[in-house]
Amino acid sequence: MSTSGAVTIWERGRLDARVGPRQVLFGRMYEDPSIELGAFRPGSRVLCIASAGCTAMKLAPHHEVVAIDINPVQLAYAERRFEGDRGVRGRAERIMDFMRFFGPLAGWWPSRVRAFVELDDPAQQMHYWERELNTWRFRAAVDGLFSITALRAVYAPRFLDFLPNRLGSVMRGRMERCFARHPNRSNPYARSLLLGELSSEPPPSQANEIQLVHADAASFLESQPAASFDGFTLSNILDGTDDAYRQRLFSAVKRAATPDAMTVLRSFGNADADSPANRAEDDRSMLWGSVLVRPAHELGLER
Ligand SMILES: C[S@@+](CC[C@H](N)C(=O)[O-])C[C@H]1O[C@@H](n2cnc3c(N)ncnc32)[C@H](O)[C@@H]1O
């Protein structure tokens, strides 16, 4: 059966189900590029999802980078950031701002949260977390905000179908996993998620060498020479897509991959949480159910 018509909901360039213009969805990325920097051979040619451009900019000093996005508005935004633009708050940041607005109701006063973000010893962090922040009001608020009913007001159904049950409790678990392992003070994602402060690092000089492509990742890879990429970091582009698209993307990656090529694939879902390839706990952005780091030739063998 041909799957070449398989498409993805991300093409709409919106998180909600409304009809309207495409948007800048992500003002920053919430994907820790130390995963990619550890997975890809220095000097190699890699494909990354452009999104807000953060991963591409971290990879650019070490790799030949092709950054692709299906959403032209998001791609143009990444390009502006490569040129030095300080960036904006996208839809995702506005949703998080809204959630953070309720913080004081749960005892999360800005000074209390800031003191937590300044800690740099995971044992101390967990002590502070249990004593000051992990209150029953916080747990109830997160469980309410991450209930499917609440999320339906903001996200299109396809973005919710694959999410684990009791998402609030799952997200709290992912946060604790991060605080117990990574020092907050040097973790830019603790700062952005808990305080809403976005990093403002200037682009590296190699940012102007990043090749930008407006296309769907599967279609683009199908058009590329075989064995032309050594690494692929695919963000969580399979979240919200169907099995036909997954198969199509995996086939396209395998064809475009050199023999030792590595892949990184994230998901908010928990379906691959127990995979031996899952490095989610090493990703300081704390959000992910799985961050699969695998050779390209192993794609699709697990399902
Ligand atoms: C998957 S989303 C998730 C955001 C990401 N986790 C982050 O922290 O930035 C990232 C980007 O992928 C793009 N995207 C989604 N599916 C794609 C596809 N099939 N091909 C190319 N880009 C895609 C979206 O337009 C969006 O800009």
C-alpha cells in the first residue's frame, strides 16, 4: 500500500482546532540539545526540525545543519532568530504564561519559585520542592489544568489523543525526575518553565550557514539523495499523526541515512517510555515521555 499521501496535523500551523492563519507556535524550543550533541558525530551533516531555531543554532558550530519546518511562519521566525532577532513569545509560551498566572493560588509566589530556580544541588532541590512547592493545592491545580477537559479548550483533538491518562500527575512526575537529577541554576528550562524567562543567547556565527527548508520532513527526505544525512533530530513531529505517516517518515529517514546515522525522536506520550533507547531523564527540559536516541536502521523495529 502506498502511504505517500500520509499527512500531518502540524501542517495547519495552529495548536487549536480553529480555522485561521498559521502562527508562531514556539518562541523557544523545549528540547535539550545536549542530547543531540552527544548523539551526532562532530562534523557530520544533520537534519533538524526548525521550530524556534534553538536546536539548529546549538548544532551549527559542530555540524552542517539543514533545518526544516512545515509551518512557513515558524520557519521565517527561526530565520529571524538566526539573524539575531531576540524573538517573541509564541502560542506555547502564552499558554504557559496563563498556567503560571495561577501559581500564587497554589502558594507558588514568584520569590519562592525564584529561590528554587537558584538552587544547584538536586538533593537540596528535592527537599525544597517537597517542603515549599509540592503542595496539595499545586497538585490539584496541575491535575486540573492538564485534564483533558481543560486542554480541549486550547488544543485540537489530534494533539491530545496520544497523551497518557492522568496527565497532570504524569507531568508532575516528569518535573520531579528533572529536579532530582539536574541542578536548577544552570538549567535554562527550569528558568523558562517556572519563571517564564526565555533565554536570550545571541546566535553563533555559524547560524548563517544553516540551510532552511520549508517542507514536510517525510516529503523532503524522499526527494533527497540516498545516504545523504548522518543525523536526524525530529522533535516530536510524530505526536498527533497516524501510523501511516510514522511508517512513511521512518522509511524516508532510513533511505536518506548513511550507514551509521543516528536519530533523536521525542514524544509527550508514554508509549515508548520503557524503551532502552529512551533518554528522557537526561533532557533537562523535563517535559518528555520519551527521547529516543537510536541508529536510523533500527527505526520501526519496536512496533
Ligand atoms: C513538533 S513541534 C513541537 C515543538 C518542539 N517540541 C519545541 O520544543 O519547539 C516543532 C515544529 O515541528 C514542525 N513540524 C511538525 N511536523 C512537521 C513535519 N512533518 N515536517 C516538518 N516540520 C514539522 C512544526 O511546524 C513546529 O514548528
